[in-house]
Amino acid sequence: MIPISQYDVDPAVPAITDREIRRRWAEFRGRIRMVSGNRLQQVLGRLFGPEDGLRYRLVRLVGRPVLRLVRRLRGTTPPARRTVLHLDVPDEVYFPVNLRENLLERPDLAPRDAVSSSITVVRIDESTTESRQVVDGANRAVRSATTDWVLLADVDTLEGDVEFAGRALLARAAEGVDIVYADEFGPHPHRPILKPPYIAPHTLLSYNVVGRPALVRRTTWEDLGGLRPDAGWAFEHDFYLRASEAGVTFAHVPTILHAGRSRAGFEASHIDGDTVRVVRDALERRGWGGVVTTGGLPGLAHWRPPVPDPAPRVDIVIPTRDRVDLMRRCIDSITARTTYSNYDIIILDNDSKDPETLAYFREGPYRVVPCPGPFNYAWIVNRGVAHSTADFVITLNNDTIVVTPDWIERLVAVAALPDVGFVGACLLDEDGQREHESIVAVPYPQHLRTDSNYPNDDHFARAVRDVVAVTGAIQMVRRDWWSHLGGMDEELKVTMNDVDICLRSQVEGRYVVYLPDVQLYHHVSSSRGSLDPLDDRNRFIRRWDIFGNFRDPYFPESLVLLGEQMYYRFR
């Protein structure tokens, strides 16, 4: 069951008041001011007040044009983005930036004697060349065990670290929980492997999200038939894939523990071939099939299901008002680069007046749907989808340019899976920097960007993965699923309508999946400017209890995004 629920439909929950929303905004912006900008900017932020206040609006109205003029006269530009931290950077470089090992707080711990009485520790030696021998030994040890839980530990892990990890995991091992896992230091102790609170099925296909340390209930181990010898050194990944398919319950401990995997577990020669095989087996078990290849990092798989046969009809709906230069460039990139043949384009015209634009509409081969009236993105897109008869629909901004030739094949292959609602792609800005790699809500929905706010080129960043939302600038969805959801909320006229419909899809039981290998250029806000009404955002906050109880289930829960920086969330 997807752990997302809609807040404003529960009659037992009191509505969030305007005063409470203002308080939440003020607290969030205050946290950002505390960690970003220089001293003068922090003081000015407090002076000008919240963004929904009159002082802030007046300063923004007058100040922004002045700043732009000053920058033009001085020939200055905003500071360049920071360089991505790849896995081969020195160990002393920290991510997140405020992480220091000596500041990590101690978690809740079970009593020391509970480890020996409740947990069977199975030591794993990955230095041998015989994975089957290791797996058989682990299965024998569990069959002879009488404890409630099993903990796999590397043979070289210190006894004290194993005991500490066992106590931390056991403290979270509540009734009804089958597997308890924690964050781990991994091969780079200053850039730990931080994990999400929910093990989502499509992310787990990409890599072993659970990792170590992890407690497995002994009866769950037995029910699943233990470790599978044919899985090779990817036996844990294989086990967790089968556990996910069986619907077991996972629980996460947001603490970084030392009792993780050995160095060998992060070597491509050791793990890649077996990872590809167990992921391919999982796709076959689910009846999906497809192609699995290595993903560029040790233990990362790139999986791609087949395009349905026959190839389904796809309509691409593109809202626009004038700006024929953008529209022509967008459509030219589609027609010149797209390898998928069974598609059509529907232009959604929101009161274009420019003669050249109108001539382009008349002379082109594409359907043009009039969408008159004040700009309301949700209503415009809903109207466009209502005019579609295709199996799948792509919402696409007119300021995008296709980069990946088989983009539609890749999108539709995943969108056609029975548990998927929406699929999104990677958007690049005009400089080739990644400006959208899914949306994360920690605590407010923002675009994830490994070229700026998530400077850690890790398994999570590169994976085909489940996400809380993807931008409406490029979304694919089954047309009948869109209709089932009632389309976008037209009260969210400009912003958050794309995030909202993704969340509603998950409430109804279908995931949102991000594909990092599908790329388009996106010239942000070049067609309609920077429209961002606060009313839309506040309606969204009320519906999903943002800044309150809402938690992004797919993003590492130990991280918080404030401005353009990721911080470790100390508890």
C-alpha cells in the first residue's frame, strides 16, 4: 500500500487555518534564511517579512527590475552552480554538507541482552569466490536458529558495531514488521548511504535499497524460502525483491550504522552480473519481461520493459499562447528526432493573437484546440486531454526540446505497467545543467537537481525510481487513468496542479516513476513568465498537510532541502 493519503478529505481531521498556513510558511522561510545567504541577506529577509506580506511584495515589485538593471550594467551574472560530487571524490568531502560523524546522535536502543536472545547473527564472507557456499551456509544457520530475527553481517565487522546495529534495529522491530533496515556508511564514510522510509517496487528493481544492516524476521525468511543460491552475490537484493513482491512490511531506522556491506559489495566485478540476473528474474516473475543492463555504478541495474505490442496511440498535448518560435522549435524537435511513429500532436491555444502564430496553426497538420480565457494551466490541459482519443497522453511544455530519440518508447513502456500512473523525464536547462530530476517533498515540493541541490551522483540519483511527483512539463499517463482521477484540479490554476495529480494517483494505488535516461531541454518559464500564485500553494498545503504530517516516502528521510542545499536532519 502506497503510504500517501489526502488530508482534506478526512472529516475527523480539522482544517488547516489561514493563520496556521502563515505560521508554517514563516517557519520554513526562517529555516532557509538561517542557512543561506550572507548576513545582510538574512537581515533583509527578516525586515521585509513573509512572501505573502505587503512589504515583501512591494520590495519584490520595485527591487527585482533594479537588480536586473544593475547586473546588466555591471555585466555580472548569478553565481555558477556547484560541481557534482562523483563517487571518486576524496573521502573527506561531506554530503550532506552539515554531516559530521561526531555529531550523529545515538538512536533508541533495545536492551543489550535482547540481541543475544532475539537475533541470530549470520556472518558473510564475500572474499571467497563461491557465493553458493556462502548462501548455503547462511540458510543452514537460519534453519537451526530459534530466535525471532536474523541479522546478516560482514565477517570483518567489529562485534561492537554488530551489537549496536542489532540494538538500534530491534528497537524499531514492532509487531507486524517483517524487515527493519537502516542507513549505512558504505564505502565513503563522509557520504553515507541514506535511504527512504518506504521500499518502493520500481526503485528496488534498480538497486538494493535495503542494503545492510537489516533485520529479517525468521518466519519471513522461511516463508520466502531463504536466500536463493542461483542469485550469486546479489542474494540479498534478490531476497528483498521477492519480499517486496510478497507484500512484506519494511521499517526504516534513520540512523547511520557501521554494520553495513563489505567493500566487495560495491565492486562492479563482484556484483554487477548477478544484479542484472536477479532483476531480470524479478521482471519475469511479474510478467513484465524486458531488457536489463548495468547502470553505470556497481550494483545499479538499468531495466526497461518492452513497448506494448501493438504500439499504443499517444497524443502529445502542448499548451501555448503565441510564442511561435518556441512552438516551432518544440514540434520540429519532436518530428525530427522521435523514433516512435504512432503519435499525434494537439496544440492547446490559449488566446494567441500574433499573426505568425495563427498562420502556423492554420498551415500546420496538427489539431488546434481553442482554450480561451485567463491562463489556467490545469483547465487548459484538461481540455486538451478531453479532446484526445489516444491510449496514452503526454503533457509537454512548448519551451521543451526533445533530446532522446526513443523518448516515447521508454515512457510508454513504463507507463503501461499495471501499477504505474505517471511517468516523467529529466529536463535540462539551456546550459545543459539538469534542472528537473523528479520532485521531492522535504518538506516542500521542489525539483531535485544533481547539478545543484543534490550534488551526489549516487545510486539514488541515477536510478529509474519511484518518486512523489514529476513536473507537468513532461508527463505521460494513460488517458483513462487521467479520466479516473478527474484530471488536474482546476482550482490550482497555475502551480502545484502537476504535483497534486501525481499524489492523487498514488492515493488511488498507482506509482509515479522517474526515468533519468529520457532527456529534454527546457527553457524554464520562457513562454508565460514566472507565474506562481500563493493561493495555489496554500490550497495544496491544506490538501496534503505540507509542513505538517506529510512525508515523502521515496526520498531519504534523513535529508531536508532548504533553498539550494541538502542538510542532514538531526533528530
